[in-house]
Amino acid sequence: MRLLALRSEPGLAATLARARALGLDAIGHALSEIRPVSWVCPDPASLDALLIGSANALRHGGAQLERLKDKPVHAVGEATAEAARAAGFAVAAVGSGGLQRVLDAIAPPARLLRIAGEERVALVPPQGVSLTEVTAYRSVALPLDPAAGVLREGGVVVLLHSAATARHFAAECDRLGLARAGITLAALGPRIAAAAGAGWGALHTAAQPEEAALLQLAFDLCAKPRSIRPRSHRTAAAGGGGEASACGRGAGRVARDGA
């Protein structure tokens, strides 16, 4: 089996590099591109820290970020934390398991600014923590046509990193007449899996909303496809260390650190 990653750049290249390093036969097609959105920075004096759920907020935040360089960043995962450090921010905390968990761990009182994309998960701040949100970027959908041939050949596991991509992928498959029943999906989280809809040959969800867990799932699907029940939102990763993968050559087990 082959892996098909659909996320936007530069994340696409990073995902392909990680997958290929494991020996997986991974190809990519950017089904969207990220574009900046003009936004107004609140008064920095009214803020204590930043809440960042994607490195895209730092890549596309523009000149307004300069006014916030003295604010510590609470990042959803290590990849976002690395982007924050590269942009000149101090990182106060690095989460695991989603942005709501990061928010829940912040001690009150705290005044936070969430710099996010146009489509984002709703968050509920804990008591004593205020949350202001701004939109700094949006995802623009692109056609699936260049990858249609690979999907028609079959034997592909499609990686889904966002709900917007999942919905658009489903719509594009229908537009191009690609049979859902012949496609296996591996989603980063339950919300993303739900956004893909029904009718797929198999639909699986990573054990944790982290790329390491998603790639582990992909490896398991390639190396031990019969060990995973199809058409389910999988909640625990199956073992696969040390076995020769049907997607590649001798892939090892994926480390579970990082996001």
C-alpha cells in the first residue's frame, strides 16, 4: 500500500520526509494552500500570553506579530513550539493531545490571545482565564485532479490532517467519480474523521491528535492491515515495530513525541 498525504506546504514536505524515513512509500498532493488574512492586533498591554494551535499562525501572522514578541507562547505541540522559537518568541509550554488541554493547563489569572486560522476548533477557557481570538490565515481549497490516477489504482491510505481537507477530499472524490469504497482514510482526530463522511473502504483515527500517532497508524495499516478492524474510528494504535511494511521497506515503530 502507498500513503497519500494531502496537507498544505510546508507541512506536506515534512510529513513526506518523516514517512519516507520510516521506509513507507509516501507521495503527496497539496489539496489546499495557506494564505494570510489581515488582522488587527489587540493592545499588547491587555495580554499576558499567546495561544498558538498551528505553526501557520507564525508563518502567516505578518507584521502584527512584532508587537507581541515579548509575550510567551503556549503551543499545541513541538512543531508549533519550534516555529515560535524560530520567529523569536519564548515558549512557556508545549502541549500534547490538543489545544484545549493546553488551555486547561494555564493557571489563572491569565489574558490570552489566540492567533488562529479561519476554521478552528472552539475552545472553552477555564475560570479566571480570558481568551481573545484573531484570524491570521485561511486555507484555500485546490483540486484533487493530479492525484486522481493514484487513487483509481487503489491500494492507497490517505492521510487527513484537518477537517477542511477531509470535507474537500470527500467532495473532490465525488466530483471525479472516485469510489469511496476503494479508499482507506487515516485521520488525525475524531473530528477530522467525522468530517470525511461515510462510505469509505475503511476509516481510522490516530490514537492521539499528533502526527507521530498518525504515522504510527499509517504504518500499522500498511504492515498489519488485517489486525485493524475496517470502517471504525480507531482509538488505540496497534503494534508494528520491526516488521517489513507493505508500504515500504523494513519500517520501524514511530516515536510518539512531537506534534
